[in-house]
Amino acid sequence: MPTCDVISCAQSQSIPLYLDVDTSSFYTDLTLAQASLWFVTALWLAQSVLSFLRLYHSHSQHISGPCLPREKELLLARSPSDGCPTPPHLSSTIFV
């Protein structure tokens, strides 16, 4: 029967471990991973800012168009002014 020797924590610290692991490039890999993370974060931030600017530009062009007074009047349920041509009014017709 094999015997199990109980050793203390202090004794286990003195036992050499031969794991055959190369840790020489650990800090290089860690630095590369950190730089990559910062780069991706910067790209995400730039994309977010550019998307917001595109949305703002599109929204401001849509609002400041020549038909703004007519759109306001339509929203307020008044008759449209002659400032912008209105689309032809289509009536719904059912053919039987």
C-alpha cells in the first residue's frame, strides 16, 4: 500500500515545480493585449461620435428644409401654406 505523506504549506513551498512553461514573453503578450484593448476602445469611441454627428447632421437637414412651415401647420391641423407644394390628395375608392 502506498503511503501518503502529509506536508505543511511551508514545506510545499520549497518543492520545485517542473511545469515546462515558458513565461519569458508573458509581459510582452500582456502589453500587446492591453494596447489592443485601448485601440478597440478608441475605435468604438470614434465610431460612436461619428454616428452621433451623422444622425445630428441628418436630423438638422430634415428639420431645416423648405417645407418646415407647412409641416408645422399640418401638425397643428391648420391649412397648409403655399410655401411648399403639397402631394395630391388621394381618395380611397373601392371598385366592386
